Amino acid sequence: MINKHLIDPMDFSIYELDEIFKLAQEIIAEPKRFSHMCDGKILAALFYEPSTRTRFSFEAAMMRLGGNILGFSEPNSSSASKGETLADTIKMVSIYADVIAMRHPKEGSARVASKYSSVPVINAGDGGHQHPTQTLTDLLTIKILKKKLTGHTIGICGDLKYGRTVHSLIKAMSRYENIKFILISPKELKIPEYIKEEILSKNNIEFKEVERLEEVISELDILYMTRIQKERFFNEEEYLRLKDSYILDLEKMNVAKDDMIVMHPLPRVNEIAMEVDYDSRAAYFKQAEYGMYVRMALIVKLLGVM
């Protein structure tokens, strides 16, 4: 795993993923043991698109490992505003840093960056395409809270068309046994055809598409909520019409299984009512915490410092 790039959730084998999850759980159990693991190492956090959780999670991960951070949180504060190409930025940054975490609004940008970098590149989200470290976060959350990564019925609700976290999660979970997906969205935000054809159907994974959460919530082991992403819409009227399509509240939770968990990549807008936060099945803030630990494990593995 040393010096590998993480661009797509399929870049790592199931064995490699298990190694990351095992290390993440060791870090959770004994964080002080890893507090100097990356002394003298530098993470470049290149965020061409707004982010709070993902950027903070990467930065906190590196700091908790004893490393340092450089980078920017918006392109206007970088030479991109002067017209510098992504290739040149990556070539320069890889001189200064030991590992790069990059978020970019253009699909495929992380793959391009990896071709020009002399250090590992981690895709922190590229447009509506992939978000592999969120997927690692999601898998670790399921593994810890549900005790296994097999045999689950997973409901994914909201923006399935533009949701990169959704696309990455389906890809990753397609490699585990006895997984069933229930895809819940308005017609306008249905899962792209290529996901259904190239991943679900090709791997003989059972799935169904519905428009109403109420119809299927009682069947679910995991409910993965997503927000309707305003930034992905070209038409504000369409966004306003769809933004309140799904709101999870206690009335709906009362119908769900006692051991169902509710996940969300965050940030939420209003798709999960605040009252749900106090339900023991709400896992989204714990999920965000696990994201920091799994990124710590990933950095350690890519840098080969352990």
C-alpha cells in the first residue's frame, strides 16, 4: 500500500481495506501510541471546492499523527487563480509534501493529479464522481456498529444522481456478500444508469428503486441519508422543487428496526430532523469521528511509517 494513490474506492483490495480498518480500530483504542507516527511528514490539503468536515478531518488526522499541513481551502487563494494548470500545481506541491489530499469540482481531476504527482494522491472528492475516503469512513462505521460488512439491506435516500458518496459506497459494498440496495429518490435524482448496469446488475446485486421512504424503511438495516446538493444544480427552480423531498423524523423512525442505523455524509440541511439526533440509532456524528481515524490509518499506510 506504500506510495499508492487512492482515487477510486476500488483501488484497494478487500484485504487492503481490512488492513486499514484494523489499524483504524487500533488507533481508536490507543490514540496516544500513534501521536508521533508522522513526525516530520507533511500533508498537502488542496481544496478547490468548499469543505468543512473532509478538510478538517484530514488536517486533524495528520496533526494527531504528529505531522504538519500546508495547502489552501479555496482556489482563489492559490496560483490556480492566476491560471496555473492542475498538472503544474501538483508537480510543485509534490516537491514540498509527502502526501496530497485533493478536492476538486471537476470529475476525473484526482486521476489527472495522480499522473503528475511523485507522492501519494488521495481523492477527497471530485465533482459528482467519487469520494473514496468517505467510503472508507462509511465502511468502518458499518463494520464497527453492525459488526460485519456482509448481509445488509441498505437504503440510500435523497440525491442519488449527483451524490458522489452514494456512487462510491455502492461500488465498495458491491464486493461484499448478500448485500441488497433500496434506492430511494425522486425520478429526477435517480441513480445513474451506469451504476445500475456496470456495478449492480453486473455483480448480480439485488436492488430496487422507490420514491417513498415510508414504504421501505421497515426493511432496512442501514439508512444512508443524503442532502439534495444545491451546488450540483444548474437550475435553481429545480433545486427548490426537490430540496425537501425527504425529511427523516421520529414518526418514520418509529417504523424502523430497533437496530437500524442512520448514516449521513454531512453536512445535512433539513433532511434529518434535529429530534432524530437523540435516537440511539443516529450514527452520523459518530460516523464523522470515525472518518478522522480511518484517514489517520490511511495516511500511515500510504506513507509506510508503520
